Amino acid sequence: MLRAGLLLPRSTFYPSLGIDFFNGLKELLKYKQIKDDFLLTTDNIGFGVNEQEIYTKAEKMILQDDVDLVILFADVMITELLQPLFSATNKILLTVNFGANFPENWTPGATAITHTLNFCWHTSLTGELAAKETNKQAVNIVSYYDGGYRQCFCMLNAHQVNGGIPVYNHITNIRTEQFTLDPVLSALKENTDVSTLLCLFSGDQAERFYAEVTRNTELSRLNIYVSPMMLDEQLNLSAGKTESVCHVKGYIPWHSSLKNEANISFQKHYNENTGNKANYFSLLGWESGLLLHEIKKQHDTGNTNASNIIVALTNIVVESPRGRIKTDTETHYTYGPAYLAERSKLSDIKIVEELNGADGSWQKFTKTKLSSGETSNWRNTYLCI
Amino acid sequence: MNNIKIILLCNNPVAVPGIREFLFHGNITAVCIPEKNKEMQHILNMLLKDTGVPLLLLSKKDYRIQLAVAIEQYKPDIGVIMTFPYVLPAEIITMPAKGFVNFHYGLLPACRGPQPILWHLLNNDTEAGVTLHQLDAGIDTGPVITQEKISIAQNDTYGTLQTKLAYLAAKLSANFLKILSYGTIIPSAPQDESKAAYYNMPGAKELTIDWKMMSAEKIIRLVNACNPWNKGAGTSINNWVIGITEAEISEAGSEEKLPGTIIFCDKANGLTVQTSDNKKLIINIIYTNEGFFSGWKLGEFGVSAGMMFT
């Protein structure tokens, strides 16, 4: 039996995040009939901000509970601090998050693997697409919260690297009652050539954004390029004057409508056993379970050395609900397909196409570096607030 | 950040960003350097001014006793080494409760020895890095706590790479302080001896260009590896030894000439030399006993096209 420690986050923003993730993981273990092969120990790490708490809990799991691996739902900044502990004790550190940040140094620890939904890569692809499809000039709109993650840098940087020109930047107030797009409307009046918005929102701010856009034809007629959480099926959207939002586009890692067998099984099993619809959080849990399954297979063949297991994982492809998941040899980051999605009506998201050449695109993305100079970002795990 | 007390031993400005990090968090109780190192004395006097942290000067003859006395007096929890030329005996290493750790400015176990930055460049490695390891009786052989790598850029000199590694060490210092503060153990893993290699200080031959054997790229690496500390890679012409401090590769040679042959030596074309792989090397800066000059100014010393470097 393998012992796995889980350090799980909480979120008041998305209260079901931790439990959906855990359910996704548990249901996969049941689905693969390997539930009894794992002893799971869980602990809570809040919003993923307190380094000392996370370090202490991870160390306790290793030294006292003698786990074989720890699944840590937290952001990349924490992982760097923990890698020496895991390398030294030859335990696997499986870091899970949404991929809304990328590391300053992509070089992985020998026993570390990072599983994400690759949001930074997707926003980067979306920024590039916006520059290629439009007349280059764009207004950037981000929420105060979403702007504090490197996915924001990725979208705006990719847009500019590909010839895009930022004409105006607007950051919305975190207080819903003070949310306004009036400065954007003023900027559009002064810059009549602009036909593109680059947008990063999540949760209620995303809902508020769409409500404002559908209320105003000056906005709804524009090409709107968005982050993955703005194409999240969980958003509770209510239209303003019109349901039509013209051209809302963006790259996303997964959608419930994907027709592959793994996705159909995932949603059916998850829904039947939990009574809930699958979402990004349960998907992350399910996929983490798939990785646990692969780790177990390695143990079954006698490969019990953590760093050798990670090497083995870089040589296999996992059939996931979002398609084929690979583990990058250079970075130990997992990545899957990228889908271009379009929201032509508020209630209607369609997958337009799957990105061709995803491997090369991913490799290129992992060369991304922050601009030189001082930077700042939120320290909590994305969506854990 | 924590109450960890550190005694820090160093001998090179590469340690400065790391020392700043430890000073910022208020962890250093004393800094020790060899007494003969006047440059570091000057730097550290400035750095430690108004901090209350003493600078202790150690002699080569008595450093063991001086260190033992300092550890007794300042009672550090741990000793941190960021370049130090003297070997510490086991009885000193074990004096602080958490022992000693060493910041090695190279990748272990593949690049042990006193000049890892230089050897990463001379070996044409694509990556360099900083390794933090626990000190044991051997040289650079202790268990590794953490290691971080960076790519070596094509135009990296010894100096630019050293600066990058200095700041990388500062980042590792910050993380190490957290590990010391949060954890109950200092995590470390033994080095893989099958991948270990030890490099001594390079001799004159290793720092001299072999025009017959070395490709243009290899010459550039050697030149960069010697810049600035050795003033350049050694070569000679008519028994006159000079250093090549900065050079670049031009287009492929248009005609076959013997490696080392000077093709041009004038202001318009610069100092251009044939290499063994039929490329032209433009030598931008040279060092002589008379000073640093643009390469083509060798002409003023009687050097001309057709002559050969050997």
C-alpha cells in the first residue's frame, strides 16, 4: 500500500474547490479500482500563503507519517522551498495548481513533478492569437485579483511580442459595487481603431464583466480575448440587453463537451457518484489520481525510487479527460492539449479547434521569463482566496 | 525571520549578495576572512558598518584556533562558507550545533574543486549553478541540501557568470534560512560518487590558446573564461606573450591559411586570425604588459598580416 499525504487549500471565492479536487481524486481511485492500494492522509493549508505552515506539515507527513508522496495543492513559489526536503528524503512531491503562475527557474527537483491546467500557457496562446487576428491595437482589462498572477503577464506579453499594441490598461476594483468599465468606454471613444479587448477575470468579477459587456453594444461588438476562467462553465451568467457577445475567444485546457472516451467516463462516473457536475477542480483531482495510478504501476514493477519514478513518468502518456497528458522531461511539468474555445452567446461555449503542434508550443512557452526588474504578485494559490 | 545565528566565512566578492541576504534577516553574528585579503576587508568593512557584526581576520597559520575561539565566543547555530581557501578540520565543523554548510559556486558532484566557474566555462558546459551542501571532511563532498542551475550564455565571461551565480546564491540563502527556521532537520542527500569529478586550479597550459587544435568556439570560451580575472587567454607571437581579453567569430575563412595566421591587422579590418576550423577570429581587446589595447593596435608593436600566433 502506498501512503499519500494531501495538503489541500480552501477558498471562500470557490468554496467547493478543495472538496471537488479531493472528490475527483477519490473517484478516480475508485474508478480504477485502486482505492485500497492507497492510504490517504489529508491536511488543510488555507490559502496556500503560509510557507512555514506548509513546510512544517509536509515535513511531518514525511518524517512522522512516512508517506511515499505528498500531493500539494499550492503555487510554484512554495515548491522551490520544499524541493530540498523531498529530494533529500527521496519522496515524490506532486504539486498541483491551475498553472496561473510559472516558475522563475524551470529546473525541477529530481523527485518533483508539477501538475497544472497550464493557464499561463493558454493565456499566452490567447494573447498571440489576438495579435495575429486583429489590427494589433488592444485595450487590456484585468481584475485586481487576476492581474496579480503571471497568466496576466503571459497574455499581454505574448500579444506584444507578436506585434500587439496596448492602447489602454484598466484594472477593475475588487469591490463588486465599484466595478466599472466606464474608463474603458472613454478610452474606446478616444481610440476608435481599437477593436480588441484582452481580458482576465474569474468568479463574480467575470460574471460582472459579461453583464456589463452585454449591456453595452460598444463593448459587445468587439473581439474579446479571454483567460480560461472566463470560459469556465461554472460561471453564473445573466445577460444584459442581449445574449450576444459577438466574438469571445480564448484557449482552454478542457471542456465538458470534449468527445474523447476518458472525458465521457470521467463525467459519467463523477456525476453518478458525487451528484455533482465535473469542473476544473474535480478534473485536477481526477488527473492527479491518474498520476497516482501511474506511480503505483511503477511500484508494482519494482521501481520504488522516487527520482526513477519521475523519470519513468516523463516517458508515458496519460489518457485524461482533456486528452493526452505528457510530463515534460526538462521541467517535470505536465501539459495536455490546448483548445481554442468561443463563446458566441453567454450560455454557449464551443470548442473551435485543438492547437496543432502543442509539444513545440509548450517547449517554447517554458522558455518564458519575466521582464527584468522588480515584479510583484499575489502569494496565495490562484483562486484560493 | 528567525533566531538562527550564523558565523560566515568568505574570501571573494561573489559572496556579497548572499551576505547581504543574511544581514538583512539579522542572522550573522560574525564574518571571517583570511587576513591577507585586503579587497574583501575593504568591501566587508563597508558592508558591516553600523551592523554591529564583527569582521574577524584569520591567519593561515592560526585560523583553526582563531575559528574555535570565535565559535566559543559568538555561539553560532551554524557555520556558512561562501568561498574560503582553508580546509576546516572535523573538530571545527562539528562545533556549531548544525555544523557547517558550503555554498559551492558550481554544480556538484560533477565540478568539485576551487575554481568551478572557470571549469564550467573551460569544459564547454551548457549549465552552471550553485550547490549548497553540508560540510564534511572531504573537499566539496558533503551531502547536497539544494542546487539551482542556470544556462551559460554564449557570451558569458567568467565575470558575468560569477555575478549571476552570486545572486543565485543570495536566492538560495533566503530559502535556506526558511528551511533552517521551519524545519526540524536540514534535508540533504549524498552526492552520486559515480558522477563526481575534481578539478584543480588550471595551469598555464590550460589557459593558453592552442591554435592548431582549438576551434574558434573553443577559443572564444577560453577567452571568456579568462576575462577578467586572468586578463585574457594566453598566446604568443615572436616569443612575446600577450592575453586575448575579448574576441568574436567572423564569417568562414575565404582561403586556407595555417591556424593562428594573422589575416588582417589594421584599423579597418581589426585584428583577424585564422582558426583551425577555417573561421576568422576578430580579436577586439588584448592585454600586454603595456596595458589593454584594441586588437589591431598590435600593429603599432610591429605585428602585421601573415605573422602567426603560436
